[in-house]
Amino acid sequence: MTEKKTTDAQNRATKKWGDKNKDKQRIYRYRSYARKYVRDIATADDLKELSEMIQVRLDEME
């Protein structure tokens, strides 16, 4: 069985987008890390602390 290989054109397009959108990439990466941490790693105490931090941040944004 053969693997489907990404074309050179697609690789170039992906790199070009990444080079132009570094901030977006960083946001996507951090969001992914945060979700994985909450879903798979954090303890109950960690989640309580994060909940408090989130509430403070939301209050600051209002």
C-alpha cells in the first residue's frame, strides 16, 4: 500500500502561509497546548487555579 505524499506545491503554499502568519500559528499552537493540558493532564487543583485566572482575565476585559 502506498502513502499519499504531499505535493511540492502544497508544501510551498503551507510554508508561505506559515511565514506570513506567525502570530496566528502561535495562537493556534498555544490554544492546542492549553486544551490538551486541561483535557488530559491538569489536576482538580490545577483546574480550579485556571478557572480563577480565567475569571480575572474576563473581568479585566470588560
